[in-house]
Amino acid sequence: MKVQLELDVFSGRPNPSWDLDEATGRRLVELLDKATSAPSSAEQPPPLGFRGFVVVVSDGSEVRRFRVFGGTVVVDGRAFPDPDRSIEKLVRASLPQTIREEFSDLL
């Protein structure tokens, strides 16, 4: 399984991205699966500016995409709450130092 993260901040040019190590990737996928298992709704991220983080999970046969923003997880157009922001906290903790420094004003 491969888990790649992207800081969704640009339009018209590539966003910064990074890969997670296996243990952190598995933990993140567990949290995402738990958050998106119950029907719910929450607010969608804004259409412009900092739009959170995109999580791409690929396991060889399937690719799943999630968006994490402001206590919300969006998958397949449906928004689910991340009330304690555990998913967002894990994603932010994984930010490489160079990206953290360059975009500190947005984060």
C-alpha cells in the first residue's frame, strides 16, 4: 500500500506532495476508513485558496482519494466529520519541514 499526501494550495501548477512511511500510512487509512464508514454530512472545503490536503491511497488494484480540511473528510463528493481532527492532525504532523516552512502562513 502506498499513501501520498498533497497540500492543495495551487491552481494551475503542481501542489507540493510527499509519501508517508508504511506505519503512518496504515494509521491514516484506518482513521479515514473509520471516519467515512457512517453516513453523515459536513461542510465542503472552499473552491479556491488553501483547500486542505489530498490523500491518495493505492494498493495495486484500487486508488482512493480523500480530501482532509477543517475537521472534514471528503470522499466521492460526500463530506464526513473529523470532529477531533485526528486525521488532520496526523496529516499535518507528517508535513516535511521544507513544506511546513514555505507554507507556514497558510497552515
